Amino acid sequence: MLQEEMFVKHLTKAVYAYTVDGKVYYIKTTHYHTTKRQTPKFVPVVYIVSHPKFAYIDDLAGEMVYVLYGGVSLLCTFLLIFLAFALFGVISA
């Protein structure tokens, strides 16, 4: 199976360290469409208390931006459809 290469203009790979009971653990992540200066210095890390090496970065706030963009786009689409129907006399505004 061929693997396609893709170029992302601003792709930053980061390694974050977190300490549990005096032992340091590392977690890697990739930030898309951010430069090195835009990469967050601190991120919330969620880990299993009994096994702290199993962890992930809790970045729900970053993903919520895309939900907001999608909601605004959907609202604009409905508004434009409503205006088009009103303009052509399909509905009376």
C-alpha cells in the first residue's frame, strides 16, 4: 500500500513532560497549523493514577473551535437560504 506524503505549512511536533510521584513522564503531540511560537507551553495532561505512563492531552478547548466554526457556517448557510427563498417569493418575510 502506497503512503501519500502531504505538506502542512505550519506543523509543530512537541514533547511535554509531567511528573507523578517524583518520576518524570513524557508525552508527544503534534500541533497542526501553528508555528513554534504559537504552540502552548503548558497543556492539561490526563493520566491513569495507577499507571501514569498511560496519558493523553486534554485538548477539548482546541477542538471546540472547530465546532464553533461549523456552527457559524451552518447558521450563515441557513440565513442565505432563507434570504434566497424570500427574494424569489417562495416565502414571505
